[in-house]
Amino acid sequence: MFLGALVDAGVSAELLEKTVAALNLGAKLEISKVNRSGITATKVDVLVHGEKELPREEFWEQSHGEHSHSHAHGGHSQQHSHTEEEQRTGVSAPEKHSAHEHADAHGRTLNEIREIIGRAAISEGAKKTALAIFSALGTAEAKIHNSELDSVHFHEVGAVDAIVDIVGAAVGAEALGVDEIVCSPLNVGGGMVKCAHGEFPIPAPATVELLKGAPVYSSGIQKELVTPTGAAIVKVLAKRFGAFPEMTIEKSGYGAGTRDFTGHPNVVRLTIGEAAAALASKTAQETIAILEANLDDLNPQVFGYVMDRLLEEGALDVFGVPVQMKKNRPGTLLTVLCKPEDSARLTHIVFAETSTLGVRHRLEQRQTLARRWVIVCTEWGDVRMKVASMNGTVSHYAPEYEDCRKIASERRQPLKEVMQAAMQAYLRGQEKH
């Protein structure tokens, strides 16, 4: 299902097909479009020597119940009936089986899987991710069976189609090129799952072990909706779990499961976009103090003086907004932006220089663009230009008002022409170094 969502979201199907070929296990992918409860989704099937993987229920029916055999597990030999669960990993419950897996009941050790992945012509990053998924799955199985990791035999998990699933997931996730994968709470399903030693409630023991710390729930569907293989993939690929993140959606994809439930789309949805925090990461963040006071009986001439005084004393910005106050008196809302460490000193100035009886104080976060000063040459003299940039790209520039005002006053030139000349000088690259 995850491979289908990757392809549906734009990951190259050819890339995944080449990945399967690089494993050199006689497998290939079959990709098709299907409908799941009204949603069109991409379905990826793994064919092993021409045979398609089957849902567990179909595999169980075709295998005619139980088959007796012996296999090595946990470092010793056990003789017992060959149940559906033995085709998987002891008591775990991955999602699918194939006739090829039945023939390979003894499975593979983690070292054998390491060799298969190590020989494949895929990136080192994808190899590392795939091995981490297998290691997570093996660690869970070892704990369930009270055995050593290296002695765990992967049955269905070590079979060809599951190796394809896990390696394909690693390669496809890398191809997405995203900074992080966030997973929603997981609907684990319900009911019972047949294991080698009886029936266990869903989620299966290995799934429970793998999803420790993850938010899960059951919508009431009496089927297994999260398998140990899927849980291991999520455990490694997802950086965190949570509700749908704040983001700008760019594209999405739907991957279909084999089963088609009534009224419940059996799909995995993958949504790709830019998180709101991504913009913030391109700018500087700082904590500032906000000081506010309502003034309704202050001489307007004094208000201008107070603004100048506050700016001289280190305020980042000062402004006034006309407001209508009680008893319908017109007033002014004085707002001061400053560094937190300057708030006490500037509050004292507001009390000393105005008629207010109270100053409100709060802390806020603000994002700021990177800023720098450059000096440009005009025919009348030098002017400082304030240049702002985001992510290394200039986004705004403006001449310093005081410099332009001084030139306009001394040279008897219109202020707007001085400012325009400074802008043109910047655009022509006439900067002093």
C-alpha cells in the first residue's frame, strides 16, 4: 500500500522496478489502478516467479489448513504443525503471502537479508533504512520469542515479496526528497489473528511491540489493518506522529490494499507539501516585548517627543493608533516594541513622560528577515540602503530616510528625487566596499 501511495504521489515507477531488479530475487512489480470504496488508488503487486502475492485469507484457504514440517527457530529445532502464522514470523502478522513463501518456510536470517540488500545497486542511504526496518522487526520478534536477534528466522518477512516491500519503501521514501514524514494515528483494526500457538487479538504481539509510543485506535473493523511489516516501516520512516500538520499541499497519492471493505476505503494516503514551519525556518526568530498604553489626555506635542525619546533609548519600534475610548473621548494607543531586557527601562519612560496610569506588557515571537546595510553613491552624496533577504535571496531594499532627508535639505533637492537616485544606484550596483 505504501509503494502504491508513493507511485500515485509521483515517485517514479521505473525507479521502483529497477530497485526490484537490483535485488536479483526473481521478482517484479505489477502496477495498476483500482477503486476502493469510491477512491481511485494505485495498487502495487509483487510477482515472485510469476506468482502474485495473496491476502492472508486467500492464502490460508489455498494452503488447505495446516501442513506438518519442522524448522529452526531460536537456535533449536521444533516439530509442530505448519500454520499460517509460521509462514510469517512466529507470532507476528504481516499482511501478505505467496506460494513462493510456502516453499521457503525456513525463511532467512538477518545476516542473509543484509547480504541481499548489501549486493543491491541502490543508494547507501536506502540500504541503511531498509536494514533498520528489518532490524526493528527482528528485535520485536526476538523479544516476543525470548531469543537472540541473530537467531530469528524471517519467514514471510524474509520472503521475496516482503524484501521488495521494505527495500522499495526505503528507496521510495528517499526519492520523495522530504525533510520529514509525519504519520497520523494508526487504525489497527480488530478481531483475532491465527498464530502458531493459537489465536491472538489484533494488533498482533509484534505490532504492539513495534508501535510502542505511537498513537493507535480501532474503528471497529474486524480485520488486521496494521501488520508488523507495516508497523516496522512506519517506526523507521516516520519522524513523529500527530494530526494533519499545518502545510501548503502540493500533491497527494493513494495506495490500495488488496481487500475492499464496504464503507471503508482500504487505502494509504500520502500528502506532500511545505510545512508552515518551513517558512519560519528561512527567517530568524526572536522574542520581543510589547508595551501598550491608552492615552486620552496627553498633549499631542508631548506624544511626538515621547516617541523620539523611546526610540533613542533603544525601542525597536514605536507607533500610535487613534482609538475611541470611554465616554467617547478620542485617544491614542501607544505601542512600543523592544527587547525583553529593555522593557522595564522603557516602561519607566512611558510612566514618566505620559499621563497613563498603566502599561500593559506581553512577550511575543516574531520572524525577521536577514538585514544588512550597504552604502550607495549618488551625485549628491552617499546614502545607506537597508537590504532584506530570505533564504539568501534579496526580497526588499529601501534607502535610509534620514540620509535622503539630509541630502535633500542641504542640496535643495526634492526628497523623492534623492530617494529615487539612491534606488537606481543600488540597482546599478554602485555600492561602496
